[in-house]
Amino acid sequence: MPQISSWENEYQDSKLVTKNSEPQNDTLRFFKYLKKEAKLELENLNILDLGCGTGRNSNYLANLGNKAVGLEISETALKIAKSRARELGIEKNVKYLNLSIGAKYPLEDNFFDIALDVTSSNSLNEKEREIYLQEVSRVLKTGGYFFVRGLCKDGDKNAKNLLKLSPGREYDTYIMKEMGLTERVFTEIDFRKMYSQYFKIKKLEKKSGYAKFQGRNYKRNYWIAYLQKEN
Ligand SMILES: C[S@@+](CC[C@H](N)C(=O)[O-])C[C@H]1O[C@@H](n2cnc3c(N)ncnc32)[C@H](O)[C@@H]1O
């Protein structure tokens, strides 16, 4: 079961998620890479935003002249995403669907040029994660790019503490008790093993950042991955 109530409660009374309506820096850097290295102009593309939250990535990309589809389990987040799209006058370029990224997508094969998972799939369980990998690979065009920002276990003291003090049922998961949310963290070996089954890893880097939770900043490590679907 996707953890709908934990995320829904989070959007109704935010302790963790950002209210920011602009893409996060790592995502903007990926867009620059697409332009410079992949020679991909960010317009007239089909974009899939997995766990789109309040639509900061989808609305930004739709505003540049792309067509975006955002999948999200929180209705409250989607209401905000849709209202921002209306304010920007881009409702026609963005479609928001209240669906789990861990179940089959009602989307056609080989359709999207770009898929984004900006810190969204860590709360999937193993079964859902397998479906997510298969579905992203199915709906992405050959040669299409997949950006993933995910939680990293290596060198992350907060993750190690959580794994020790509040372990979840599945491997390398912990429960964030205040949110009632279970999250998976990945070592580099596990991250590479998982994504390379379906995608070519063009770039993988570990970055530190701060997650704000209940007014406190926690240093966390993240994987930033640029992936591509090959033949
Ligand atoms: C940390 S937030 C990031 C939101 C957004 N990607 C961004 O960059 O602002 C994680 C998001 O993933 C969504 N999410 C978690 N599990 C999901 C699932 N199974 N299906 C769809 N969305 C999910 C949450 O509701 C939340 O909006």
C-alpha cells in the first residue's frame, strides 16, 4: 500500500516538504546538463514527474513549453499544483493524476522524453519499487532521460541512527515516527544494482543537503543520478 495518509497529513500540516514553487538546485543542474551535454532543448518535450508534490517541476517545465504529467498520491498537494498551474495560465500543458508511482501507470509506452523522481520513490516498498522501475522504463522513449534524487545511506549519520533506532520491516528501511512514514535508503552498490537493470547510469554523485523537519535541519546525503533508457 502506498503511504497515502502519511503524505496527505504532511501536506495538510507540513513538517518536511517544501512550499517552494521553483525546482530544487539539483534538478535545475540536470536541466542545464540536458541542454549542454545532451543537446536537448527544454521545449516541446513530454515529461513525467513522479511524486510531483505541489508541482514545482511540472509547472516550471510546462511554463517553458513542454507537456508535463505529474503523478502524486496526495490530493492536497495536487490541489496546490493545479492552482499554481492556473495562476501561470499553463493548465493545458500539465496533467495531474492522483495515482501511485508504485502501481501500473495508465500511460502509453515509449512516450516520455524525460522522467523525474525528485526524492519521491524512497517511500515505496520493494514490490512497488519493482513496478516503478518497470513502468518508468516502459513509458520512457528509447534514449529518454531519467533524473533521480534519492536518499543515500553511505556516510549519512541520521540515516544510520534511524535504521538503528527505528527500523522498518524491509531491508534498509526506517520509520519516521512523527510522520508515520517508512523510507528506504540506498548504498551506492544497491543503488547502482537497482537502476542499472533498466537504465544506463550516465552520472552518479553523492551530495549532502539539509532536510528541514519540524523546524530543525538534518544533514542528509542524496544520490543524484542521470540515467538513460537504452535499446
Ligand atoms: C519529498 S516529496 C517531493 C515532492 C516533489 N517531487 C518535489 O520535488 O517537490 C515526495 C513526494 O512523493 C509523493 N509520493 C510518495 N509516495 C508516492 C507514491 N507511491 N505515488 C505517488 N506519489 C508519492 C509524496 O506525496 C510527496 O509529494
